[in-house]
Amino acid sequence: MPLFPTGRTPFNISPADVDRRVKLTMTNSRMGDNPTVLPKDMDRLEGVLFRWTGGFKKGILRVRTRRGDEYGVRAKDIKTIRVQPPEVSSYDMQRLAQQAWPPLVTDAMGEWELRCSQGGTNRANSVRVAGPPGRQMSSMTRMIADWYGERGVSPLLQVTRPSGFDDELESAGWKRFRAGRVMTTSVARLATETAAVRERNDLEVEIREQANPEWLSLFRAYSPDTATEVDHIMESGAPSAFVYCRNNAGELLGIGRATLQDTWVGATVLDTVPQSRRRGIASAVTATMAHWALTMQASNWYVMVFNDNAAARALWERYGATTHHQYDYWALDEDALGSYE
């Protein structure tokens, strides 16, 4: 599967992508109240998307060109729009994260992908929303509820923030319960920032190609009920480094999993034993994963964290990661939400 498929929806962007460089093509209709009137023969535009108001249905996207000219375009007048490389859209980052954390079962509903496993992780048991609903939200909600109901799981949506259709979600009975973010940095910077941590002589850190029972015992999302889901993810086939961090007595204090996806590496697991938190164990695991990413010639790094996990956010910010975009988990009832991303 290609990392960022080009044959997907023509509108491969969301309001979460404001401040990214975009390229768009337009229909012949034009806004009458543009701050700068578009020339009649202009059918394409490239520049920084600096503002998006009104969502998808009645939205106006404002783009600033390299020359400094500013144009407003109605969302309904756009034929195609994409974030320009090397930047990546919020929807494509969500697709990338799914490839490193594949669910057991998937089903497409337009640009929404229904994902179900065993309820162990939110990512593998939610709908990856990549655009506005292709039909009435009430109809989508019923279909989603039925699909998950057949599998014994409560429905959950993973939606970029801002979505551009929050009001439709709320009208259909969905409620926002927990927020998260995708954070990114360069592998080179992460390796440099964590280099000193690798010199600690009170820890023994190693990389293995698989997760053994000891590693799994420290993974918070693993249990007899979720074993099939976790085993499927860990054996997904993507090149991965499973990190084991021990003290000099041989006790396992922390684990990690880094997954290589072309030029990207995702930190998909980072757990420590409770009594060893705030002792640099997570940093030691991170340093080892970053060094492995360098040896794999990766250039980009990403991680997903909940907004209310202040310790995780502080760790990644300390090592140079910044927020790529935020997202929310929406549910019809709070019981649908798990504790592990």
C-alpha cells in the first residue's frame, strides 16, 4: 500500500490543514465578494491556506500566493485540492498511522473507513473520518451503529480538529469525549536531542525483532481479551524495532515499538512500569528508537498522544516534536472510549 495514495478523494484536506501549502483547481464559478477578484481565466491556485471559515458546505478557503496576493474560493467551487509535498495533510497522516496499527476488520463507507478489532485500542476500533459525510449524518450514524453493533463494539469516530462539520455530528447525537494530536519531528533532530541519553550506564537497552511475552506484559493495551488484536498489529509485517529497557539487575522497566514506513518512523508503543516513571526510562527507549530510525535511513518521525497526557506531550516537545494536527474521538456514549490510543 502506498503511504500517501494519490487516487483518493479530490478534496484531500480539512480545516485542520490551515497554514499548509496547497494546490487547488477550480470550477468556472467565482465568488462575488473576494478581497481580490479571481481572474476569469484562473482555474488553479497554489499558495498557503491561511484561513478556512464555514466548514465544507458553505466554506470559504483563503489562499496567499508566493507574491503575497490573497484569494478567497468557495469550497463548493473547488474541483481538487491537495497539500503540497513535502508537507502532509491531516487525512494522510491518519492513513499513515493506520498502516502502522492495522485493525482486524475494515470496511469503507465513502471516505470513512470503519475499523474494528477487539476494543483494545481506540485507533483500531474507530471510524477514520477523511472528509464530510457522503450522505445525511443521521443515515451514516445508523449504518455505523449497526456495523459496530454486529461486532459487539460501541461506535467511535476519529475526526480531525477542526472537522468542518462538528454541528452535523452533534445534531446526529455524537459527543466529543477525548482529544489527541499527531506530533512530528525529523529523525535527525530526535537522534541528536536524545544522543546523551544513550550513554547511561545504569540501563541496558536492546532491540529485538519481535515482542516476547515479557514485552507484552508491560504493554498496557494487552490482555487475554485483546491478544488477537495486539498480536495482529505486532505481526503486521512492517519493519519494526521492539525495544527492551532494563536496569542492571535485568528487570524490564520500559518498552517501545518503532515502525518504519518508507521515510517515516512512527513511535507506536512507549510504556514504562509505574514505579520507574520520571526516571528517564521513556527517554532511553526513545533514544534507542531514534538511533534505529537513523540506521534505517528514515527522515521523518511521528507519534500520537492524548492531549491530557501532559507527561508524554512534554517528553516529545522537549525533543523537538511539534503538533502536526489535532483530532477528537466522538462517541454516542462514553463507554465506547478506551484508555489506550
